[in-house]
Amino acid sequence: MSKKIFSGPFLAFMLCGTIIPLGVIAYYGITDRSGAFTFENIKAITTGEHWEALMLALMLALISTVICLLIAFPLGLILKDSKLGKKGFMVFIFILPMWMNFLLRTMAWQVLLEKNGIINQVLGFIGLPSLHIINTPAAVVLGMVYDYLPFMILPIYNALIKIDKNVIEAAYDLGAGFRQVLQKVIIPLSVPGIVSGITMGFVPSLTTFAVSNILGGGKVNLIGNIIEHEFTTGSNWNLGAGLSLVMMIFIVISMALIEKFDRNGEGNII
């Protein structure tokens, strides 16, 4: 029996779960309500409201990705040299929140950040001024960082633990200081994990609508919210699909970056 037969379930899944849905989105995106061919749905991304939402989404996604990177890389270095990291305990701690439903985790932050939430109650109890970041871009960024930080930590940590200690020790033996070792050895060798982490954090942050709906309170309108609105409330699948096709460009770019910098899969999540 040919081994190719075992690829049947996977091929069927790819056909029904990926190729056909993408084909449907592409069809709606390049047609109008009457079924006539048009590029107007794609060009709509350049209109005022859509362009502002896209720019805001890009800015917030970039900010959250940078914050995640600034947290994840030093943490990856700590885990790399710690016994807890080697045993997988700390990695398990970061994965644990992902076992909870995404919406529940985001709503938990809503409870914490709201005007009479837990954080403000604690601040008031100790005599400090309350925070007023709920329903603002800052709250949305906080939610993005919390939700997507594990996707940044894991590939970076996976790339760091694959760096041969002998290479690092050789750099020290040749007179390099920690800063030089970090710049010339560790960071270049961990680029696959960094690129993978940035991609896995930036793309979902850019396309999210649930985080901005819950923590933005409808006051932070991202491109993901507009697309979601067109498919649900607006019932304009053609426009929603056209905007989705534009967003797929960022996904293709991210895949190209991973292919360029991580050809050996060194940044893959464990």
C-alpha cells in the first residue's frame, strides 16, 4: 500500500478548511452584490474610515509587538540559563493561560481595568489615583500584549536553547564582553526565533477585533472591527471580503519573512 494514501485526510482538510474558504473570500472580494467583477471592494481600503482604521491597527499592532519583544527576549535569556526553563516548568507557566478561552482571558482584563474594577479598587485602598485606560487604545494594546506574548516567548526561547554554549564560551575566551556576545553572537543566532515571534504576534494583533471590541468598548475602531461589522451587522460580504484580501497581503509578507530567516525551522514553537 502506498504511503501517499495516508496524506488523504490532510489533503481533504486543506481543501475543505483552507482552499475552498479562501476561494470563496476571493470570489466575494472581487465581485459586487450582483456578481459582476470589480476591484472596488479592494480599493475601499484607501477610503477615509477604512484607511484610518488600518493605520490605527498597524500602529497598535506595532506597539504591542515591540513591547512583547522587549519582554520576551530578556525572559528567553533567563529561561535559557535557568534549570526551571530546562525542565519546562516556566514554559508551561506561559502556555497555561492559552488553555483558557481567548474571550474569557480578554474579558478578565475588562473586569480588572474598568472604572470600578479590581485594579482601581486596590489603588483607591492604598491612596493612589485610579487608572482610566479602559475603552482606550492603551487598554487594547495591553490586551494584545497579554494575549500574544506567549507566541513571542516560545519561538525566541526555542531558538535560544539551540545556540551551542561552546560558541558563547569561545566568544568570552576571545575577550568579548557580555554586550559584544549579545550583539555579535546571541542576537544573530536567534534571528529565526525573533522573526517567527514577531510574525506570530504582529499578524493576529493587526487583524484582531475581539480585543478592541471588549477592551476598546466600541471606541477603538480597527480594520478587524470593520471587516467583522461588514460580515455581520452590515451584511456586505463583498466589501468585507475585499478588505480581508488586503489584510492577507500582510500574512503573505510574514510567511515570506519566515521562509527567508527561518529556513531550518529553528524558530518553530516546541
